Amino acid sequence: MEIYLDNSATTPVLPSVKEAMSQMFDMEYGNPSSMHLKGVAAEEKVLEAAKKIAATLGAKEKEILFTSGGTEGNNLAIIGAARAKMRAGKHIITTSIEHASVHNVMEHLEAYGWEVTYLPVDHQGRVAPEDVLDALRPDTVLVSVMMVNNEIGAREPVEEIGRALKDVAPQVLFHVDAIQGYGKYRIRPGRCGIDLMTVSGHKIHGPKGVGFLYIRDKVKIDPILFGGGQQNGLRSGTLNTPGIVGLGLAAEEICRDLEVHTEQMYRLKERLTEGLKALDGVTVNGPAPREGAPQIVSASFEGLRSEVLLHALEEEQIYVSAGSACGSAHPEDNRTLYAIGLRGEKLVSTLRFSLSIYTTEEEIDRTLEVLRAKLPLLRRFVRR
Amino acid sequence: MEFHSFLIKYSEIAVKGKNRHLFEDKLVERMREALARLEGDFRVRKASGRIYVDCAGIFDQQDVIEALQKVFGIVWICPLVKLADLGFEDLKARVIEYLKECYGEKQLTFKVLSRRTRKNYPLTSDEICPLMGEAILEAMPNLKVNVHDPDFFVNIEIRDENINLYSILIPGPGGMPVGVGGKGMLLLSGGIDSPVAGWMISKRGLELEAVYFHAPPYTSERAKRKVEDLAELVSRYSGPIRLHIVNFTEIQLYIYETCPHDELTIIMRRLMMRIAERIAKENGCSCLITGESIGQVASQTVQSLTVTNAAVESLPVFRPVIGFDKQEIIEVAKKIETFETSILPYEDCCTIFVAKHPVTKPLLKVIEASERKLAGVDAMVEKALETREVVVIGGQK
């Protein structure tokens, strides 16, 4: 039995999504920019997808911009906002636990003269809204905070931050990387002061290579891709129509029964967390199960290298992800684990288990059973 | 410039007396194999102590040269101009035209060499050289004659069917054609040294097989794939490599639990040697090849090498990089394009099997005493041999 517990890396596509995409390849292969009927038909499909997505956010369809996924979405939001606001100032606020597609963009901007404040988080990985407000300066133009941390599942108070920002500094743009949060939480960006929000298709059982950026109406950012002027010139490039249709359908389906899915995941998360805690020498990292996202469990295994345990589980067709690359305990390898205070051994012995709507109780039990059997064996061979 | 023929020079093998035709035949075979992978029609032929490559159809000259530069045994690749015999005056004009194309206005020295297999040509070789030299000097004032140490030669060969002209020499890899020296078993890790060692021995005319020890879950599937990639890179020179992938986990854990930890590496290496020798003998390999270099790590001190070596029953162990500095090995690795792959970070991610302070001056008696505690290791070695995976790497079109 294959047990896939790496759903924060990517998820399998819903059968209905695959079917709808296949239709697009077979029938509606036109270019939405074409003037003829074949193009118009494809354009309608894109509009339909945008409507479906907008509906899940209480947004307008013109606020949805299609991208190639999370990395592009974050790059466009941050670089686009920074460039558009250059004359107002060059200071950005973010956290120390952002994903590389935010963090590395910040470092890039720093090299080009922007100043970036990286806020710390507490031991549960949460940033304090007061810290965000305290960091504001007259030249601050952008705040970027993730909704759910991809390593430990911490849920950041983005709604609170957004509302507070609109009260005290309405001129500052607020970007939320919601790649791990969308589809797990209902969010209304328009109501809580979020100007830009990144989502990726393949984390919500949609296809890879497609995503969207929510851009609140009237918010202006600069494009980072130039060309044929598609999507109002903000994102040139032929629209990935099969991907967009798949993304729209996945968003609709996942959000329709969101509470049912997340409740099921929370129960399994609790089961896994309890099971892990009952094992010798295992610490669960991050917030208490229901305080964090429903799909992510991070745990450190005393005296073991995460990579060894990962491959040992792989032998039983159980797929998880390693918290940090083996061999080095360099803090840069995993900023999140470092930021919540993990050091040395714990830093290199961390695994991430991530669940999906398909995860079952049997799979959790089997995983715990395999760990129970393998941990003592693997621990016999610890570097002395 | 476009060429349709190449003359191949192979000085080292030319001196091998009665075996000469065996070497030549092997070289021709290897050249044909190398060229068969390319687009185009190629004819490789031996004629009066020379090997020629004739190219036809749609082919890329640079690809041909690069393919030949990976065939051991080739010393020089000479792009050849074939001329019809239309008299000596015409020959002079064609030679000058060609030299202008090759060397332009550069200030250089030259020497004319000529050979005549068609004995009824009106001029002898000794007459051709000064006459041609004179004509060249007159037409190209930027050139001077230097008969002792010229910058380039002008080679003129008067043959029955045509006249060959060549001057440019492109270096080949040297060495001897793969196969004339039998077959060796390379202990291939994912590091920098072992692919270089395999390449060096193959260069002396040996076919290669290789053995890789992997230890899942302590080493990853990607580490194994990296070793396969390295074997593929070496096989571009050596021809197809049979790679034996041996699961070493059980043995490694057993040593770990049974023997003193500062002796782990050395005992492990001795067992690897033992297994490699068994596979080598079963597959007709006449030597083992390792990438060891004196003093590079604790397990490669002279004392350690002595103890490791003693685990081998009868085959010689060749260590071609034994006297190389790391930097020298890296230079070769870069040249043969294995370096980039070797430094990918999959290998040895898990250092638990390496003691913090391994012995650097082990004594055979002490190590053997430790090994006597490994009562069950023979059965494990048999099992590792039986369950090994064998893949053939490289050689496909």
C-alpha cells in the first residue's frame, strides 16, 4: 500500500479536474486571444474558471490573475508592488519564516536598494501583529506575510494584520502567500485588507504549472513579464487554458466541502500527533493541532538523521519530506525550524508529514506502526 | 573549413611489432563504434600503415572530431585535403591556397614533409620538399622555414589515387584502444577520484566493469542514480560498462555492531575489496581499479592501503591516481566531464558509518582479530553477491 504524506509538496489531481482538462486538450484548444470563435470559446472557459475562483474568495473575477504557480505569483506580487511603489519608498516588511519564493525575492530586492525587515516568530512559528505595526516606517510600501507556514503549519494572523494595516497605514500594500492556506481556510481578502494573495493549483488537487494571484480592484502593480499584453498587460503569455480550467474546478470542488475536509484532516492530524508523541524520543514541532493548519505535522526524531528515516519509510512506500537537508545543520537550510528555536540535532532530524483529503485513518495507523517498528532498529546505528 | 576525410595517427601502437595489426584492428573497431552513434555515413579504413576516416552524407565535422577525441589509441586527428594530380604547378597553387586559409597572415615557421608511394611521380620526395618550400616562402612572406622545430608541418603524400595534403593536427586522447588490455573491475563511488581512475586505466586499453556499494536507507536512490550517471560519462571513452550494484547495508550494520568504531572504514573497505574481487573473477576481469590516493583520507594512508590491499586474494589492484594531489585529480575530472556530477551532494549524506577518529595506522593483525568476530559475514557476502543488481551503462546509440 502506497501512503503519500507529502501533500504540502504536491497533491494528486482530482479525477474531475483531469477529465475537464482532457476536454480542453481535445476540444477547446483555441487561444483565448484569437479573434475567431475557437478563441472566444476558450476565453469563455477562462472566464468561467475566474468566476469559480472569485466565488470562493467573495471577490470579482477581474481580481483574479492567472500565473504559472506559486513562485511566479509571489515574484509578481512582491517585485510588481515594489516597482510600482518605488517613488513612495523602498522599505518592505516580511517574516523570517517565508518560503524561498518570497524570501529569495526579498534578498534580490535588497541587492537592488530596497530595505527589508524580517520579523521574528514565537516558538509556535507565529508572528505578532503588533510587531508588524511597530516595524512600519514612513517609507514602508509593502508587507508580505504567509498564511500558513509550509514547514510546521503555523497559521499566521493575516486577517488581523490586514485590518490593522488598513486602519493605520492604508497606503501600504499587503501581500499574503496563501499557497498552503487556500483550500484549508475560508478567506475573504477584500474584507480583511489583503491586497495581493498568491495561490498555487497543485497544492489543492489541481494541476501543476498554474496558479493565480488575487489583486484587489484598484491596486496597481507593475508586470514582470512583458510580451503580447494578455491579462490587461499585467501578465503576458498565452493563457494555459487546460491548467486554468483545472485550477478553477479544483478550487470550486475543494472549497465546496472545505469544512468537511478540514475536519477530517484535523482528526487525522490529531491521531498522528498523539501517535508520534507516544513514540520514544519524538517531539512534535509547531502549534497545537487545531491551532495550526489541518494538513501539516512536523516532528523531530531524536538521534536520527531525517534523510535516513525518510528513506527507511520510502522502503515501505511511505512518502514524507525531510525538514532539513542531511549532513549540515546550517540555519539557512531551514529558516522556519531555526526561527522557532530548533538547533543542532533537532534541526537535522525533522520530518514533515502532510495530509490531504485522500488521507485515511488506516494510512496514519500504518505509518505509526512502521515508525514504531523502525525507530529502535535505526537508532541502533547512531553515530557515537 | 570543411573536411571530408581525416588521417588518424597512433604512434604508440605502431611500435608493437607483430601485435601491431591486432591493435590497429581494435582501434578501427572502436572508431567505427564511436562514429556509428553520429549522424552521417562514415568509412574507417586501413591503408598502408595509416587509418583514414571518410565522411559522407549529412554530418557535423565538430561531432566527428569530438567523437574521435574519445577513442583511446588516437594520438592525432589530421583533417585531410584530397587533391587530384594535375601537375606540380597546380599542386603548388593548391598548397599555398590551403595554407593561406589555415594560417592567414600569422608569423610562423614551417617545414615541408613529403612521402611518395606512387614511385612514377616525376619528382622524388627529396626534390618535392625544397621546391614546395620555396614556392610557399615566395607566396607567403609571413612564413619562415625551420627544419628543426617548426610551428607546423606541411605534409604532402603522393599516392596512387590522389595527393593527400594535411597540416592541422588535432590532439586525440592518446593511450591504447579499449579491449587490447583485457578488462578491469572499477570500484566506483560517487566521488571525484574513482571515475578518473577508471578513465585512466581504460586509457591503457582496458574494458571496464564497475561495482557500486549502496546502503539504503542510509544512501538514497538519487546517490545510486548519480553513480549510474558517472558510469555513463566514463563509458563515453571506455565503451559500455557493466555496473554491479551491491546492497551493502546489512554488512555495514553488522560491522558497526561488532567491531571497534575507529576500524569501521578499514574493515568496510576490506569487505568491499573482497566482494569486488569475487565479481571481477566471475566476470573475467584481470585487475581491480580504485581511486585511492596516498594520504587523502585516513583510510588511504600507506598503512591503511596495505591493510585494505591484504584483503585481495590474487588480483592486482591498480590505483592510477595514487600520486595525484586532489587538484590534479579534479583537473582530469573536469577534462573528462565527470566533475560536475561527482560534486552533486547526494553521496555520503549520512556520515554515521564514519568514525570521528578513524585509525590512520592500522595493523593487519589487529584488524584481522576484529574481523574474526564477524562470524556471520560470509553468509552476508554471499547474499550481497546474489542479490546484486546488474545494469549495462552506455554504448547505446
